Amino acid sequence: MKNKINEAHEAGEVFSDDSQESNRKIVVPGEIIVTGEDYLPGEGTRRDGDNIVSIKFGLAEESGRVVRIIPIFGAFIPRRSNVVVGRITDITYSGWLVDIDSAFSAFLSIEEFPKYINRNEMEQYLAIGDVISAKIWTLKNKNIDLTLKGKGLGKLESGFIFRIIPSRVPRVIGREGSMVNLIKERTGCNIVVGQNGWIWVSGQSLDSEIKARKAIEFVAGKVYVSGLTELVESWFMEAENGS
Amino acid sequence: MAVKRSDGRKPNELRPIIAKIGVVPNADGSALFAFGDTIAIAAVYGPRQLHPQHMQNPSKGVLRCNYDLLSFSVYDRKKPGPSRRSQEISKVTEWALIPAVYLEQFPNSVIDVQIYILQADAGTRTAGINAASMALAHAGIPMRDLVCSLAVGKLDKEIVVDITKEEEDFEDGEGATDLAIAKLANSDEFSLLQMDGKIQPELFNNALKAGAEACSKIYEVQKKALKEAINTLGSDE
């Protein structure tokens, strides 16, 4: 179970974070980040004459010639192959409508369920209010189509879900899932992190679940520090000594 | 003889400014902005799905602003609910902000901006625009620039910036003129120009220039507030 979920994380990861602190600076929209013909405008920036100008509030990062913005705040912008955690809001003739906390609700077709389902029995597999982890497989204008075919995807039973700011998700996952694995090990909980900022936690006891939630919220609150892994280790030490 | 301002400010001096982001944790972005005794808070929700559906625009998103005074913000209780005045200000706020926002990235969606005035002492629409522009940035909305706004005034023959309610009611000589402006911080584009009162055409450019200078001061405050918010996120919480 653990491994399956890890693979789902890696597939959905947009960029890895942590340890690569290099030269980041905080920028606001309209601020000139760098000047020079050599630079290329990446995500969250635009070119204005010789200058690369930010169009978002966040951390500017230069990787080689490309300058881009790492957002720190903001709503979830869906992308292809993102793994998200969502909640079934409706059952239609040919599939389920899923709330994934984006501008538009997503659709999960009956064909994208891992096994054949009779149309009359849809409710037995996924009922309104059920929580799933799914992957975005197409994105057309206002249609978001989900699939459950893939490792680590499917209905999430027991446990609970909570929300963090979606742009903090890469931090919580860490490099190749290192951060979320650390939290899983230390709390013994199963955790699924959706790119939309919804996080599902399920463990042996409520105490361990709450501990996992607090750890995740701790990580999500630290956006501008390096060596986060050590910090989380010491946070766990403190929490264990405290209780 | 130049007019003396009752609070002893110089003609180009602003009231003390307070700017802060993240004041409404439930919202995607929020900010507080205060010019002296005028306090505005703004909260941004979205981009999210727009209802009713017939208002959706498949080529670009919709920015929806709602400005209002809280009932205790003024001396005589303001009757709650939309009024002719608040509807007008909601609309001009929307127009002041739209040039700064990349709405074409959010087809069929809406960005909701709610602005409330906690305490009013003239210049409420401008404080609201400043707060809204910071809240939009905080919400991670792609923007061309931040929007800075303030009210320039003319007291008798003297051009002053950031007038208070007391100065707005000035009656000596030529009386008071209230010119509300909003400007994109890093360009010379103005997105709001409203005037109450009279001004000589040759003085108008001076007033705009004084306003633009004061806007750059406001921009520095907004920038600082946004940047400090990230620094505090890193160190402790």
C-alpha cells in the first residue's frame, strides 16, 4: 500500500523542492527580476524589453537561463497528470462528478474505473460523499477528466481529509517523496497528498492521525527555510518528548 | 500663503499607512490597508466557477468587486446593504483593477473581490483598491502590476495628497477638490480618475504628478508588506 502511494506522488510531482536554495528572491507582480537578453522568461514571468518581469507573487528562481516564479499562495490550477484528492458530488448517467477544489468540477467516467461496472450499480462502488484519489488525464478548457486507472489511485476509506495551500504541496512531498515518507514513518499513518492541496490521512489511532496532520501543517508553514528535513526531525523529537 | 493642514502634514505627505496581508485566513488572498483613520480590508476568492452560467465568458475571466461600508464605519450609522454609492464604487474599483489582472488566463471563471471599509475618513475607495490589489497578489493571481491609489486634493489653491474628511469639507477660498486616482505602479497608466469639485486645467497636471509621486510611496509600502509576509512564514509561526 505504501509503495503504491509513493509512485502516485512521483508521477504527479511538478517540481521537486528543498535543499536547492540557490538564489531565490521574493518578488511581487510587476517587479523586474533580472535584466539581460540572455535570460528566458519561465512560468510566472513575462519579457518586457530587456527585462524579465514577474507576474506573480512568490519566489523568483534562476535555473540556468530560465527565470521562473515559485508561487507560495493561490488556488489550485489543474495540470495534466496531477494526482488529486477529490470528493464525489454527483452521479450522472455515464460517470461521477468530483469536487477537486478547482475552478471547475472534474468528471470521472465509468470507463475510467479500473473494472467494469454496470450502470445501475455505480453507487455501490462510489457514492456521493466518497473520497477518491485520482489522476487528471485530460484537460480541455473547462472539462477536467479524471482516471482511477493507475497505481495508488482509488477510493480512500476511513481516515480524514484536510486542506493546505496547494502551492505548498511540493514542499510537503519533498524530493522524490522524502518528506511525506518521513512523516509516514514517524507517525505510522497512510497519507495521500493531492496536488490540489487536499490531504488524506489514515492511521491506527486518532492521535497518530492528528500528529501527522500537525506535521504536515508545520511543513506547509515553512516556505522560506532550507534544511527542512532536519527541522521536521527535530519537530518530531520535540513532539515526542512533550507528550 | 499656503493653507495649513490641520494635522500638520506637508502638502506631499501621506497619512501613516498600515499594510498587511493574510488577514482573512478563509480567503484565497486577503489584505488590510489603512491611510490614517481610513481602514479597508479586501478578500479574494477564486478563480472559481461562475454562476449564473450565462455570465460566463469563454474568452476571458470575470472580475467581480463588491465594495461596502460597514455600518459602524461612519459617525451616523450606515444602513447596511447595497446603495447607489457603493454600487458605483464597486464598479469603478473593478475598472481600476482589471487592467492589472491577466483575466484571459481564466476563461469561464470568476475572481471575487470583497472590499469592506472598517472605518471611514475619506479616501475609502482608494484604500479599498490598494487593499484589493495586495489581496489579488496574495491570492496568486497573475498580474501585470500592482495597483496604487490615493486621493489628491486641492485646498483653496494648494495641491495636497491624501486628504482627510476634514479637508474634504474645507470651504475657504476656492474650496476643496477631491481627485481620486489609481495607477499601475511601474507604468504611467492611470486606471481610475474621478473628481469632485473644480480645478484649473493648468493645475490638473500638477495634481496628477503629485499623485503619481505619492503612488510610488504607497507601492513601496505594499511591496514591503507582501515581502515581509513571506519572511515571517519562513522563520516562525
